[in-house]
Amino acid sequence: TGPPPKVTNRGRTAAPAASANSETSDIPEYEYFIQPGPRGYPPLTEYLDISEVDMMKRPDESNKIAHHTALYHSDYLIVRRGQEFQVKITFSRPYKPAEDKFALEFVIGSSPQFSKGTYVPVFPTKQRQTTWEGRITNTSDNVVTMAITPAANCIVGKYQMYVAVVTPYGIRRTRKESTRDMYILFNPWVAEDAVFLDDETERQECVMTEMGIIYHGSYDDIAERDWNYGQFNYGILDSCLYIMDRAEMPITNRGDPIKIVRVASAMLNSRDDEGVLVGNWSGDYTYGVAPTSWTGSTDILLTYNSSKMPVCYAQCWVYAAVFNTFLRCLGIPSRVVTNYYSAHDNDGNLKTDIIMDENGKIDRNRTRDSIWNYHCWNECYMSRPDLPPGFGGWQVVDATPQETSDGMYRCGPASVQAIKHGQICFPFDAAFVFAEINSDVVFHSRRKDGTLEPVRVNRTHVGRLVLTKSPGDVTRRDITDQYKFAEGSTEERTVLEKAEEYGCKREKSSPPAADVDVVLPNLEISVGDNFELNVEFENKSDERRTVDAYISGSVVYYTGVASTEFLFLTPRVVIEPKMNKKEVAIVESKKYMKRLVEQANLHFIVTGKIRETGLIITAMKVVTLRNPKLIIEVSGRGKVSEEMIATVEFTNPFSFNLENVYIRMEGPGMMEPKSRYYRLVIGGSSLTWTEYFTPQRAGTSRVIATLDCPALRQVQGQASVTINP
Amino acid sequence: TGPPPKVTNRGRTAAPAASANSETSDIPEYEYFIQPGPRGYPPLTEYLDISEVDMMKRPDESNKIAHHTALYHSDYLIVRRGQEFQVKITFSRPYKPAEDKFALEFVIGSSPQFSKGTYVPVFPTKQRQTTWEGRITNTSDNVVTMAITPAANCIVGKYQMYVAVVTPYGIRRTRKESTRDMYILFNPWVAEDAVFLDDETERQECVMTEMGIIYHGSYDDIAERDWNYGQFNYGILDSCLYIMDRAEMPITNRGDPIKIVRVASAMLNSRDDEGVLVGNWSGDYTYGVAPTSWTGSTDILLTYNSSKMPVCYAQCWVYAAVFNTFLRCLGIPSRVVTNYYSAHDNDGNLKTDIIMDENGKIDRNRTRDSIWNYHCWNECYMSRPDLPPGFGGWQVVDATPQETSDGMYRCGPASVQAIKHGQICFPFDAAFVFAEINSDVVFHSRRKDGTLEPVRVNRTHVGRLVLTKSPGDVTRRDITDQYKFAEGSTEERTVLEKAEEYGCKREKSSPPAADVDVVLPNLEISVGDNFELNVEFENKSDERRTVDAYISGSVVYYTGVASTEFLFLTPRVVIEPKMNKKEVAIVESKKYMKRLVEQANLHFIVTGKIRETGLIITAMKVVTLRNPKLIIEVSGRGKVSEEMIATVEFTNPFSFNLENVYIRMEGPGMMEPKSRYYRLVIGGSSLTWTEYFTPQRAGTSRVIATLDCPALRQVQGQASVTINP
Ligand SMILES: [Ca+2]
Ligand SMILES: [Ca+2]
């Protein structure tokens, strides 16, 4: 079939659309209005000339302080749109407002155009103003201080700046000079910006905070994971712009936070577009880093920017954490949220089907839906001019690829308000997020002829709890009520009916409730413990009840997918009227230890059929096993720029050896990501890793570390550190 | 960096979601309810056995006639959902309703499940009905005729059918047998189907008609292109299912026309997903077929299905035509529409910017937006349960990739009603389509300092006319009023304001109108003609006016992109009060002939500045050059199954030779696509190609042909043929 077709844009567009911030244009140093005379162009020496431009970009100068950008490790000026900043221009002689004409020119991308907002001249005089305001705030000798206010909806990214002097014969400009390059970011502090967030505590958390907590574990046994978003680290801002370049996102769209977050939700995963992170849930991470091993986003983003290749590997919280870095780095307020019992991979249905045989035993082959113990996504804050009023504010975006939904390798922004009110007809993907928190779990009994009969519907299991970190604090914040009305309220029913109108299919049948309850206890078990499982049956009726029960225990992934069953009992339980009865299962650690998958969850399901009534009972419980911990100790004087020591200690609590062990450690403003490899940690033995570091700035922060090896994942530790100036 | 990471679904999902209709499952022939005894399983010989199943699938049998599927060239039963069809089952003995239990089982995809609608048993008894109804319509000896009504929302695609006899010990089934495979399609004839279209004339056109007309050319000089959609041709239905398989579209989503058309809008182009057609607007089609050369969809779809590789090349009407085949083949009512003066590649803005210098001369380097002379997309008919009431009916889908809009390699379905009313906040991509028909053309004057001043706004140029073929006829139907309210009406202004509320940016300024009009004439020019261009200036004022005018003529692509300028005049025109003045430009064919691009359009632009007022005037006109024609003659008796002769004649009207000439010909129900190659057609010489063919069915149809070579494209011919039974 010959060589691959070579397809150009010829005939389709006058010029390719600028879609790379990294590409720049060359603006001529001289631009004449006249034809050259016999001796060429006239020299412009008699006119105003520019000898120096001071971008006032030091972290302690007013620009970076006023614009909340002093923390960025960057050699360039970084400001936020819709807010004034200043530069100092030294001319060849004092500036004469009546005679001299000059402009500052801000240019972004390869084909700057005034009408597209990619070329913006800013004038010092009131009469000649563009969408970016300019004024002179000070003149002294040859030095003019010029204040510029970029439009509050201008393009976000890296600009080149020129000073242009206009003479009757033409324009003379400063040469292209990278020290005058500057970044313009979103501005949550300014009311005119689409990302304006009118709460300083929230802004400090959702834009400025580097050290985060991501919740995982299970609904009734919440675990925490420290994460260094590192949005101010050296090279991170450029990496974020590279992500948009890699997506070939038109420069002209980069002032719109809706478009930016939608593109990013696609680009954060590698599906379709060679995006940032490769998903892997298999437990085999041979050719990359285990998702549980990462301590922050810095390594991931810098690796992607330098290798130009997707980084291995991620699971949901890694996608959400790196997305969070991207958003905060660009100035879009954002947070990572965790939804416990997330209906997943079920294509936006309001039903999660669990299939049982006629005796009430779960049929694992036929049960294909799963409920994730938890799922992490992001919320970002912005107005929604594309929707009717009322849907601005927090928006769900999710970069975790949805494997079973067609082409859903991007998700959001979906208005949280719209989700709460069942207004799921609005873009983007609101119906999908709605299902993640509102699905019913339907237990079906499968008849011999292959048909199914719904026997139990649990309408409260999914979306049980939505958490995020409290602003300015390390505590949890329950934001479930921002997604759903109270269980059983009139509003809740109205919302579900509204969603049904928009085509979300729900289970209509309400099978009769059984008069026997089965309850599984909360358990706190450390990896390696033997333990007892007490299953309690409660007969609420006035008659004796006999339950043919199935008690099953499996090791499961956090996706709810069962790995192996280590416990299976089929007791017949006879319960007297109005009485309780306990069934006790003893589990030895050796039964589950060899089969542990990475997140060390045990999943217990009890189902059963009541002989006397034929009704089905069910109960489910996820138990997160306690892992051993890393002990981190930090010593030193705790002063900026003075060396300190961090020590990580780990004791292998098992009788078996751990092989191919990686430890990673980092801390915002103190320590860049570091890692260390141990081929072998013998059973019962200890290791100590000592690392020197020099804090860069004052404040309270944390050093965090993880240990990871194929046999034991998600071992963590952290230490709080206070650095004085 | 080692071998490529191997990523599995392990840990993520219990089982991969079925996403290939071509994959089938193996349903066991025997399925016992009991454990085997000491002598194995009991033989089920004493129970009812199945000796034969007749799918009643001949084109002249009731199933295909009642379901409007007799035209499909297929060896299988093809029916539509929500409508009863019949099969005959011959048992080993007469069926005894009181004793014997049997079911028909319909299975689709690799992991059939009752709860997902991929495994559907259908029972003959009233007491045991599923979502698909079953009843016995006749019994005679051992033969039972069973009528089945698939659910009106069931999955569309290729099913396997089994007959299962249920005995006390287990189930005995027919063996898997491909002759019992059958297709279930959408059903526009049934009110319960989401694609129900309550108009038989429209259904006949938009589902059953194979031969179409696609409009092109320019607004005031409309041209037609014949196209053989060929949706009933052998292999086309399988190709359409393959497209969904290739997209890995979950089988469970394939009952939803909204999801199907959205997936298809992405898959019809090769961007992102190795979809069906590679776009190419360059004029260089060396490694494929020129877009203007195709005569129908059959070749394209069969090639894609067999090669599994994108087919080269397409432009907008090819995308729309093949998409139309896909939709009609699956039973979704659809039509190709043409929008004249389509605002394009401008990312859904309501502004198309044209940049001029201060004298009113167009600055081609700085003008990056283009207005396509026309753009083709599809409308498909369906309800929209995902949206509030009122947005069902015709929906825009568009498979032409939008190069400059981020990731927009799919478009729609967008409700035409929503577009008309400016309700562009609803999915999918309504704002984008809205801009294609409602943008303003803004002429800017560029000042020396780089800023722009809008000097003229044309609010009526874009989306001037939307056409589709009339149902049951070969005439045009103007459907502009389905997309827009009348120019100047109150409703029109309300709609534009509504769109602005949803964030569509418009040009606010209303520069004063000039008191001089400039008018370009309609021209009918054949390729190779010398001609005169009369530019008429009309002075409406009471004073003398002097216009410094620029008259420019370019060869342009249909995308509005200029190839080369062959005419450039700069007259100063003095017009007396209330008078007209003509400027005449004489154009010799040699000026434009060598520079012709494929669609042979000439684009004239007149701009100018009025000396006395400083105001700007503009006029634009696209002239489609008349190409030579192919002459097709058909002879023969005009009876089904009797051989006939088609003769194609072409005379090279030019003095130069044509090289590498391809002629293609086809006709629905008569002739499969055929093509012939001529290395050289000498200037002034003629060629004749004679082809024998045998009509397969009665009726009136057309044979169509195209001639294509690099120097001359879009030469067409057609002949009407009536075939008697
Ligand atoms: Ca992606
Ligand atoms: Ca595609």
C-alpha cells in the first residue's frame, strides 16, 4: 500500500493554528512604514531608544509578592492576569510624553495576532488603551516605571515582552531577549477572573498549598496518604505548559479554564494522546514505579517533560494528585476529593449488578460490575458561562481513564451543583459522575433458565462519603452534602427522578426486605495478624429463622475486583425469634498473606437465603489491613539554608525477606524527591537511610516517605518540620 | 527504558467489557442442573429435541418484507427492533405446551449476560416473558412457529440464536450454527424506538434511499454531486458493525442511538483512532483516491473492513456521505446537509476576522480565519432523553475533523432545535455548530502600531443557506429555517443574545455603513473560458465619491483558503452622486488555468476605502467554474437479471493533455463500483469506456460516474435507468 500518506494543512487552513507555547515568533527589530530611499532606510538614532528593561522579577520585589507567585522556583517574572504589575524601562534620555511614543508588546506563540489576543500592545497613554491597561506610575531621569494590567480573561502561559518605540518612519524594538520572558497565570484573587474564589482560606489551600492529604482506605476505616503537589518546584510550570503543547491545544483557547481543564483531563492519562500517566492496576509494575510508591508529582511531571513519554504507573489518586499540581500551578483553585464506594466502569448506569445463584451464593463469573472502595477525582473552581446561571463554583474533573465507557478518556468539568440537583443534561459528563455517587446495588438471583430476578436493592451503599482535606488544616472535611441531598429527603427523591428523566436507568423493583439482618463488624487488623471474624445474624421476626449462609473472604484490589478467595464457609444458622446469633470465622494470616495485592484490602461478603421466607440477605465489608510504618526523624537547627538530616527507619516485621525494595522521600521547600534501592531486607531485620538536606524557606512542612516492594506496598511515614527564617 | 509496558485489566475489572460484536461466546450444548451420577449425566433423549430451525430469512418471506430489510444483500435474517418477526422450529415430536419447556436464546458479544441485555431468552408462554416478547403463532405436526418481538431499545448488531429445551435435569441447546445468526437494526417505523420518524416519505428517503445528491458549489451557484450510499450492498452492514468494534464500543451501549452516532462521528475520521477516512485538502492525492473521485460509499467501507486501515482520502462531503451510509444501514434516519458559507476551524467563535491594511487592502498573511464556501454534515433523527423536552428530532453530527479546535475530532449529536433557539449549553457541541451558521464576518483595519479597528461587520454572510435533498425527489430543499430564525426578526436577535449569555463572543461594534455599495455579478464560466468581471460601484449619497479600490481574484479551495492570486487591480473609482459606475476586468483563461486547484473555484474580493469619508467597502463572490461533463449512455432491455451496457464518453476540451486519468462508475442495484485508468488523454481527443452489467432489482435508479486526474477534478456524469421486473 505504498509509503504512509503525507497529509498537510495545505488547502485547509491559511496557516496552521498556533498550538505550542514553546514556539515563539520573531518580531523584527525595525519595522518601517516607508519604502527605503536611495540610501536605504533612515537611521532612527535621533528618536527615543531603549537601553534597559527591568522586569522586577525577584521574589522579594512587589510583583511576585502582590501576585502570590514568590514561591515559584523560576528565573522569570510570574504574574496573574487582571492585576497590575510593573516593569522599569531605562531609555536613552528622559521620556517626553508629548513627543515620544512607545508601547510594551506582549506576544505568545508562533503567529501572534492582535485579534486573537496573542499579540497585545500596551500603551502608556489614556487615549490609546487596549484590553490590557497601561499607565506610567513613575518617571525619574531616563527611567520610566510602567504598570500593566493584563486582561482578566487573557491567555495563560509564557509570553515574550518587547518595548517598541514608534517614530514617524517606523518602529524600533528591543531585541528578543529571554530574560524578559514572563508567565501570566490565572488569578483567583481578582473578581473579573473566571477562577475567582472569594475566600482567602480556600485560596491559600487550593492554590498555594503544596503538601496535601489524599484519603483512601474504606468508608468506615479511612486511611491517609501524604502527597507533595510541588506546584512551585523548578520546572513544574514549564511541564504544565508542555502538557498543553503536547495536546496541541490552540494558544487562543488557553485563557478559558473550562477548555484547559477539559484538555488536561484527557492529557493526564496516556490513552489516545501519549499523555502523562500510564494506568496500571495489575500489581505488576516491573517496568515502572508502583502507583503506591510515588510521594509527589514533581518526579512525574519533570520526567514527562524531559522524556516526552508517558510515565509508568498511575492509579486514581496518582492521576488526581498530578492533575491537582497542574491546576494549582496554573492558578486554578483545585482539590483532590475521595468518593467512597464509587460505582465504576459501569458506563454511567444507575445500577451495579451483583449476580447470585438461586441459593444466594455470589456468582463471581457472572458479576462483572464492580464498586471501587474509593475513587479520587479533582474539583476545580470556576464560573460556567457556557451553562445557565447557578452551575459555577466547584467542577468535577477526572483524569482516570474510564475503561468501559466508550472513548471516555476524559471527564468533566461537571458542575457539582448540577450533579447535586440531578441537572445532568449539561456538559461535561455530569451523568457519569452522578452515577458514580448515586448508583443502586442490585442483587439478582439467577434462575436456571438464565433470567434474573432482583432480590435485594441497596440504595445507600454507593457514594457513601465524599472527603477532601480541610483548608489550612490536616483534618478531613466531609463534603458529601455538596454532591447529594440527605438520604431519604424529599429533595433526594426529586433529584433521582430528575436524573431518570434524563435517561439514567434505575432499578424499579423493590423486593421485600428480609426480617433477618446480617452485620459484619469493624476490624482493625495489621498485616500478618491472625484474627476472628464475627458475623452477627439478627432475627427481627416473631418466628424462628433458618439461614443458609455463604461467608466469603477475598483479597481485593481497591477497584473492588477480587483477587483470591481465602475464606469460604456455608453455615446453616438457626436464630430464635427476636434473637441474635454469631458465627465466628477464624482467619490465620498464612491464609491471606501470600495472596495480598497491593493495597492489602480484605473483602468479606455474607449472603444467604432464609429457608422460611425464601428472602435473600446480604452484607459487605472492606477491611484495610494496617501496614508497618516508616519512621522518619529529622534533626538540625531548623533554619533556612542550614543543612539538616532526615533519617528513615524500617523494620521488616515478617518472617520472610522483602526483595527489590524502593524507598522514596521528599518534602516541599526542603528536599527534592530522592529514592533509594535495597535488594534485600531480611525478615526481622531493620534498615536506616540517612539523607542530608537544606531547607529553602521558612514555615512548617512535612518530610514524607514511602516504601515499596512487590511483596509489600503502601508503607508510609512522615515527619513534621518547622523551619525558621 | 526497557520494553514497552504491558498493561492488563487485571485488578481493574472483573472481566474486560465486551466491545466486539465479531467476538462470540460458546454457549454449552448441555447445561446440567444436577451433579453427574455414577454413570455420568442422564441422557436427555426422552425429552423434546430440536431437529431444525427455519429463520424465514428469504427476501420474499414476511420477515424481511415487514421489517423493510429485503434490500440488504445478506445471507442472514435482518429485522428491526420493537417489531415482531417469526421463526419456525421443527421438533422431534409435536410440542406439548403443558409438559415441554423451551426458549429461544439471543446472544450478542463475548460475555453474554441477562442483566446487560446481551443474553435474552424468549419464552413462548405468557407467564414467562422477558423484555423481548414471545408467542406461538402456529403449530402443525412437529413444527412450531414462534413470533418474537425484540425490545424497542435492545442492542443493535449481530446476534446468535439458540433453541434451548429445558428438562428437569438440565438444558439441551441447538449447536452454535452461523446460519441462525441474525441482525437486529434500529426501527424508525415503531413508535417505541428512539429513532421513530412518523413520516413514511421521510423514512423512505432517510433510511431506504441509496442514491443521493450532495450539494456543493457556492451559495448563489449551487452544484450537485450524485452519491451512491449503497447501504444495502453486500458487506456494508458488517463494515458498519466493524467500525463500532474498531472503536471498542461496549456492546451494551449499542442500543442507544445517541452513543452510536457520537462514536461514529469520531470513528469516521482517522484522527486519534485509525478510523475510516483520512482527510486531505492539499491537492496531492498520490497515495490514495482524490476526494472528488469517489462515486459512493461502498468501496470505502469495504476497503476499510478488509484492510483494517484508514482509507485515503476524504473531504467534508466524503465524510458526510460515508457517515450517511453508516446511519441508514443501521436504520437511523439520516440525511446529508450542506451549509453555504460555513464559519470553520475557528473554534466555535462567533467572529471570523479578516484583516486589512489601513488602505483597505486585505492582508493575507494576517488573515487566518477562513469561511468555507460550503460544508457538509449529517442530520440524524432521534429522541433526546438525555436533554430536557423539546430537543429530540433532527440532530447534527459531523465526522469532518475540526483541525483547530482542541481534540474536536468528533462533533454531535447536537439538536437542531437547540441550535435554532440558541440553547447551546446542551451536549454535544451545539455551540460549535451554532458558530458555523451564525458567525459574523468582521473586517478589521490594522493600524501601524499593530492594533485593529473593526471597520465593517457582515452579519448575514455566514450560514446563508442550508440545503438537503427533498424526500422522494431529486430537487433541493431549503432547510435554513430549521437552523435560524428569519434575518432581522426579533427571534433572531433573542437567539443571538442567548448564545452570547453562553459565552459565545460576538463583535459588539457597529462601524458606520458606507454610502457606496460594491456589487459583484453572478458569473457562469466554463473551465478554459476567457471572461469579463464587471464590478459595479453604486454611490447612494448626494455627493461625489472617490473609492481607492482593490480588486483581487484568486483560485481558492472550497475551504476558502486562497491558492494563488491571478488578478489584482487597484483602480481609483470616481462616482457621481446617486450614480453607478462599472469597472471591467478582463480575465484570460491562461491566467487562472495553470493554477486551478481541485474544485475549480475563483474567489473575487473587492475592498476599498472611500476618500471622502474614510469608510471601508467590501464585496466577495465565489464563482464555481463549469467543468466538462462525462456522457453516460445506458442501453439494453431494462429487465432484472438481463445484461445491459453502459458507455461513458469523455472529450478533453483543452489544448493540453490529461495524464493519469481515473474514471469510476457505479449504480445502486445495478453495478458495483468499477474504475478504469487512462495514462493519457491527448488534448482534444475523446475516450469511450463500455461496461456490461446486470441489474439485480426493478425500479428507477441512476448510473453515476466521475473522472479524475491531477489537472482536472470533479468531472461527473449520470444517467437515469428504469428496470422492469
Ligand atoms: Ca489521554
Ligand atoms: Ca477519529
